[in-house]
Amino acid sequence: MATHDKRKTIARDISWLAFNARVLQEAADATVPLRERIKFLGIFSNNLDEFFRVRVAALRRMIQLGSKANMHLENDPQQILDEIQMTVLNHQGEFNRIWEDVQKKLNEQKIFLRTEKELTHEQQAFIRNYYEDEVSSVVIPLMIENIPDFPALRDKSIYLGVVMWKKESALKRKYALIEVPSRTLGRFTILPSSKPEETNIILLEDIIRFNLPDIFSYFGYDQYNAHVFKVTRDSEIDIDEDFSTNIIQKIEKGIKNRRKGKPVRFVYDREMDSGLLEYLIRRLNLSKRDNLIPGGRIHNFKHFMDFPDHGFTDKRLRKKPFDHPMLTKDRVSDVIMEKDVLLHFPYHSFAPLIDLLREAAFDPEVISIKITCYRLAPQSKIINALINAVRNGKEVVVMMELRARFEEEANLEWKERLEEEGAKVLVEIPNMKVHSKICLITKKRKDNTNFFYGFVSTGNLSERTAKLYGDHCLLTSNQKIMSDVNRIFNYLEQPKTGANFLKDCRYIIPSPMFVKREMIKLIDEEIRQARKKKPAAITLKMNSLSDEDMIQKLYEAARAGVQIKLIIRGIFCMFTEHKKYEMPVRAISIVDEYLEHARVWVFHNRGKEKVYISSADWMKRNLEHRVEATCPVFHDQLRQELKDILDIQLQDNVKARWLDNELSNEYVRTTKKKIRSQVEIYNYLYNKTKQTRETGSN
């Protein structure tokens, strides 16, 4: 790791790998229930796949383009790639060690992952029948030596590389390829067991391995060797500057091109036949620079997030979300006409957001609903509510961000469905993603004036992820806030000529253009106060902090003596330790059962605290290339709620790690009583709910 004096910031991609190492720590933690340890292995694997598809691919593009590369990345991409390769290999070794330990613990709980060589006669008969009935029709073996053009291997699939030969002529070997159809059939099958207390599970690739003699029976071979491998491809969609092509055609073209992206990683079973390995590397045009990573028998661990929930004896029952105490009796819209409500997911139920839209769909005074959508649940109740609104004669405007990475196809489908029903769907802001999470509902009052209400959120409008992601959502009819939300929608509806609408926002701070400017002003005020030896403090919670301008400003604040507290889940490029800091920077990352996704910023501001929730991280892309909404929280009680939650997180000494200069991921450990912030936040909010119900107060 370069020192603070030699490098202004920590390399973004190395910092991200340190975050994924924190995920791996959760998989290694023996106090975490076994089913969740397996889930964290799956999350680690899935994260790493996406990292290679996007970030490693981008670094390689930089090397190819040289000085022509117009990207916000590192000055020496090859050095970063070399460091990535070394770090990933170390992580892979740790991953394998953890998986071996997890398998032992599975066996202790009488859960066995059986290979094709460990089956009883009853299980063998079951596997033969299962293969014939369910698998055979979707397995397409390819004799790859006979194919002039090597097949384009799919990025998210795993493959069995098969070697066949006859016992008496071992030198004459044939190679074949089988794509494991896990997308169609799933990865896991529960086997019959003669012992009721046992759970026996087999992977789909092992079912195929068992049936290789039948699959290739017409070749007359009697010896088979098969090992799993996978290829990770460059999956970044290029939205070129061809203005004769609309955004939908560009997205569709990009999705097709993604399937043909250049390989950026080749992961294989280290036991693979050496001749087959050499053959695959040659036919795929790979080199040592292409991240050739030897691994164990199993790959694509992302599927292990869906590991069968059978037989575990140490399950931790996830606490169910509870209703916000103000939203249990009356209509949601009636409540927020009187008072702001702040929902904290996943502790509070997501249902009020859906109820708010359903109520608006039937309210005769409501004339329009406008909303931004980035990522949605597969069976989205949000979309269903919007369709009901259209059918009830409301104007519905949906800003559907088609370029939400790896959600492009799903969002195209939602766009088509909404348009079929008569909604107006906005899809393109040139060179800009729409990442804000906002909703504007307009009532036409009896005096013919418009009245606005709706919400501003830090997280996506997905009822599925709302059970897993920590976020905040402000439900409000405050006309100061909602008038600014209206201005943002005016800009979204006419982006080429409507930039003035963003400039006219008085309370919400929008990106692009304004968040960085306003945040620097607020930090400068804290610096001025610190230099006068007056109280000065900044508390920031977000997913990522990598924008160099903002980091340099925080360095300046630390040198001036501003008290800085940071809670950053993922990418963190700031050095927190330096001899010139007047006040030590306290920076932690929390990785636990829920994904810490919220953005909350608090500035002391000469005792008149400013508290914001935002959809934006402090990354260059969020501050300069996305439409974001940073919203002030005016209500004293709600501001205190957010500060209380931040204080609980800053006291975490169970799941918090220090963010130091060396990215060591050391756990925060104190002699005080154990505080696991996600448990304490649940208790804090639940007790507030209980107290409100008992007293009947608001």
C-alpha cells in the first residue's frame, strides 16, 4: 500500500477488493449461522464476478486505448491490474479454506453435499431418472475439436470440460463441452436418504458427470474426466455517440454485444486435465494477463445464495419488518398531509409506499403520479399500482433508467408494459443516469390549485431488496420539498432545455452540478469554525467515498480540527491517518445481515445542524454524471431519529471494521458491552413504535 504522502488517495479498485474481503470475513465468522455463511460466500463470488465484468474490463480497455482513454480511472492501470491479480489469488485461497470449514460444519449438522462418486444405489437410480426426465432435454454436448469457430461461452454460465478416452488407448483423447443448465433447473437437487435425520444434496454438474457414459455412449469410450470452469467477460455496455440511434436500440445492441465481450477472467478447477486446460486457453485466445485463476471443484458460488434451506440446526430467524406506528390505521396520504413520516428499511415495512400509490390511483382529486425507477422487484407491486392509476384516468409519468447495470433487460420489459397501459415512460437523459429515488403525486384542490405530496428515498423502489437493504424514505407533503421534486421532474421531462429547473431548486440539492458545490460550502463552514476553535463536526454515511475533490476537502477539514466521523460500507479511498490531522478521523465499515445502503449527512453548522438524506454517494459518477436528489430533513424528531441511528452504528463493536490506511479490516473491539448496530437499531425503532402505541402520541 502506498503511503499517504506518495498517493493522494487509495486506489478505488483495491479499496473495493478490501470491501469484498469484509464480506468474506462474514463467511469466515463462526458466530454467523451456517446458512448465512454460505450466503456470504455466494455474495462474495457474485461481487467478484461483477467486479471483473466491469472494473477489470475497464482497466484493460484503458491499457488498450492508452492516452486516448477518456475515463475516470487510475493513472497506471497495469499496476492496478497486477495488484488485483495478487489480491484475488490471496482471496481465492482464503475462500477455499472457508469453504472446507463450512463443509465440515455442514456434515456436523447432518447435511452432506454428495458428488457423483458418493451415491447409494437408491440415489444412483434417482439420479438416472432425474437426468432422463428433467436434464437430458436441456443438455447439449459439443465436441469442441470438430468445431472450426469456438462457441461464444456465456458469461454467467458454468461449463464442464470433458475428456474421454478408452482404457486400452489412453493417448487418444477427445474433448467435449457441456453448459450446465443451472438457469433452467437450478443448481441443487435434494437426494433421497435412508436416514431421516440426514439431508443429502447434489449439484447439477455432478448429476451430469454421473451420466457422462450415457451422454457419450455412441462414441464407445469407457473413461471420463470432467471439470468445471467459467469465463467472465467484459460486460460494460458502450453507449456510443451515434445520435441516429435511440437509447433503446443502443441498450438492446449493448446487451447483445455484452454476450460477446472479451474474456477478462478464466476460473478453472486446478485438477483439470492439463491437455484440456491448454486447449481451452488457446481456443479462447487467453494469456497470463487474462487472470487465469485456479480454484476448487465448484465455481459460480453466487448460486449458493440459494442453497437449500434444509436440515440446518442453527438458523437465525430474521425478524420481520413492523409497521410504522403512524401508518397503522389511517390512509398513508391522510397521515402525511399532516406530518412527515420517515421509514427506515428493512426494519419498517415497505407496504406504505405501495399503499400510497394505490390510494393515489383511486383518489378522485389526484391528477398525476410521477416517479423514478432504477431497480424493481421481479413482480413489482409498484408497477401494478402505477398501472391501476393509469386505468383510473391518472397521468402517470415514469422515469425508467434503462442503464441500471445488469437490469437493462428487465427495465426494457417494464417500459413496454407501462407504455401498453398508457403511461408516459421517460428513458433518456444524454450522458446521464437517473439515480434519484423520488415520487411526486399531484392533487387538484377545489380552489383549482395544485398540491404536492410524495417521497424522497435513499434506496431503490423494490419490495424485495427493502427487506435486505438498510435505507431511509421520507414521506412528505412539505411544499418546499415537493416543489423541488416537481422541478426535478420538469427537468427530466425536458432535459435538453430544462436545466434551469435544477438551478431553481431551493431546498433539495440535485446532482449533477450542485451537490459537490453545496457540500464543499458546508465543509468550508466547518473548517472556518474549527480554525476559530469553535465546535465543528461532520458525520457522513454512504456506500462509497472516492471523489478526489471531496476527499481533499475532508483532508483539509481534518487538518483544521473538524471532528469527522465516517460510516462507509464499500469503496473508501481516503487516508484516515496522518500526522498533520488536528483531529483523528474515525471511519468504520459495517457488514452484517443487512446491506448498509443509506446515505445520511450531518453538518454541525454553528449549532444549527443540517441533516440530509441522499441517493448519491461521493463518487465522481454520482456527483457529475447522474441525476440525484439530496433532501434536507426539517422535522426535529426525524432529524433526531437519524442521528440516533448514526450514533448506534458508530458504537458498533461487533460488525464494524476500522477503515485504516492499510485496508486491514480490523474489527472494532472495545471493552464496553457488545453493540451489534443492526440488532440495536431494530430494538430502538421497535421500542419507539411500542411506546407510541401505548401512549397514543405521534
